[in-house]
Amino acid sequence: MAREQSASARRRRRGSAWHWKQTDAWYYTPPGSKRRVALRDERGRTIRGLNNKEAARLALARVRLQQGLKPNVEPETVVSSPTLVVAQVCSEYVTHCERAAAAGRMHPEHARSVRRVLNEFCRYCGAVPADQLKRPDVAQWVQSVPGWRSPVTKRNVITTIISAFRHAETEHDVRNPLKGLKKPPHRPRLHSLSPEDEKRIYAEVDRPFRDFLFAALHTGLRPFCELAKLRAEHVEVTPRGMLWRIHSSKTMKVRKIPVRPEVALLVRRLLKSAPVGSGRPLFRNPQGGVWKKPTAVTRFLKLKRQLGWDVDEVRKHYSCYSCRHTFAHRMLSGYWNGGVGCSIEVLAELLGDTPKTAFDHYGREWGRHYQDPLWAAIGEK
């Protein structure tokens, strides 16, 4: 009996709107097919949310009405949707990312990066039907852009395009022509500042930028989506020391981390001008606003030119993010702990990464807990 009811329920879904939990969207199944077609409101937006059943029913009624008005359509004939072109795939994914950024589920900068990449891709092949796009076409295009020399940049670009077609596959139940497209291998860019380089940087920058870089290097926080947004409400003082409650717009997770005494001393000074309830970030630019990535990057590039590092084979790669790498290097090498390095699991919690990500990025290169057993295995201590 249970099996019969289940089959009956499945049959009824073909004639009505149904909700798919995986995408949180409403669909209907055209007669005589096994396809799912997304239901859209009057503005063309996919209807989402389990509570929007009535809106999904109205959308299905509009679809049936439109199909009924079309001439020479038999009752059991499947109405085929128009062929998607690459520009439509890209446009829908850009809209999806912008909505996610507005809802706080995605960093706004990532959404802007998606827009830049996909606009460039549409100039190359926007009018091509999506099902006719080939993997070599994408690879050839990525290689042809002069500014994309870094394997990391190429990997990020290909990842964005793959994500757009996966989104189209979910929304329109179309074949993804880019399945199996290979990306360049992940190559972490590890650059650790020496204590001497750190001192030279502090001597060349003004106090707001020095405080910002100092805190980034001594906490390992992501400079712009974590550290720049820190406020007095996120600071907690305990008998053992100061804790920060960090919310990352990149991982959408919250973690609580302890900070070193010298950082706590700096924060106590900054709290005087940005107390609880002021709404001001603790680490501010010279104008009193939030540190933005373009501003900080421009200042760091200028700093490297002043120090002559722009022609140095190693130092020319330094950036604000090098502070995070330096923190990881010092934690793993025991820089602040008498030479006793921390474990990958501890580093991952402090950085807000998974242990696998922390190991892939830093463990193989700098982790003493990884390297010491290898030396011991060959008889060296």
C-alpha cells in the first residue's frame, strides 16, 4: 500500500507544482517528459522557498495559459524551451551572485569578480548556443587573454565559468557542456615577511596603515572581509586575555580566537575612539572609514616602489595578504612559542580554514609536525 501511495504521489507531481529541496525552488514536469522546468514569477525570477506554494501554482497556471494560446499544440505535446545561449547562462549566474551578495551569502567583491569575468567571456562567445560550447573553446579563450598569465588567475576564471554552467544545469535541466574541463593545479602563493622586512614596512607607512598591517600579521585574519570589519562589539576581555569574535563573509562562519598581548594593547587604544555602539570599525583608514581592498592594495604597491621591492624577485610578490601567510609561517615554526610549532588543526581554527586547506596551503611547506617525522624516518633529528 505504501508503495502504491508513493507512486500515486509521484504521478500527481507531473500535473502540479513541486518543490525541490536541493535548490529551494519550485518546478513542474511537462506532460510526457521527465524534465523539470523552473517556475518563474511575473518578473522572470525563479520562485523559491517552501512557503511560496501559492505563487508557484499561479506561475504554473500562467504557463498552462500560454501553452493553451499557442496554435497547433496537441495536449500531450512537450513544449520545448528556447535554446539557451552563453550570454543567458552568464547573465543568470551574475544575477544569482548579486542576490547572494545582497543577502550576505557571498562577498560583494566576489560577485563583482564574477561579473567582470563573465562579461569578458560573453564578448568572446556570448551568442553561441550553450549546448554547442566546447571545452577547448574555453581553454583557448583563457590562454588568449594577455593579462591572465598567472595559473592562479586562470584557475579562478575557469572556476567561475564552470559555476555559471552548473547553475544553468540546475535551473533549466540542460546538459552541462563543460563537464570534465580541467583547471590549472592549485598553487598557493606563499610569501612570509622576515622580521627585518616587517620593521622596514612599519617605518615607511603612516599610523593607520601600520596598525592595520600589524594586526593582520599578528592575528592571521583575512585583511578585508574579517579584520577591516572588526568592531568593539566583537571584542571580549576575559581574565586570561582578549578574544575576538570573527565573522567571515567568505566562509559565512563565526569563530572566536585569542589575540596576542601586543595586539590587545593596540585594540585598547583604538577602543577609545571607536567604543561600543559607535558603529565605527576599530581599524580605520586615515579618513576614518573602513579599509577597502583597492585603497590598501594601491598603498602597498606604492610602498614596494618606495622600498625598491618592485624589482626584487621575492619581495615584489608581497601584498597585504602576505601578513596572513607570515602569521601561518610563524605559528607553524614556533616563532612566538620558543620554537614549538602549533599543529595544523590549531592553525586551521585560528585562520578559519579547514585542516585540509591549512595543510595544502601551509603544512607541506612550513609545518614542523609534518616535516619532523620525515627527518626522523631517515635517521636525522
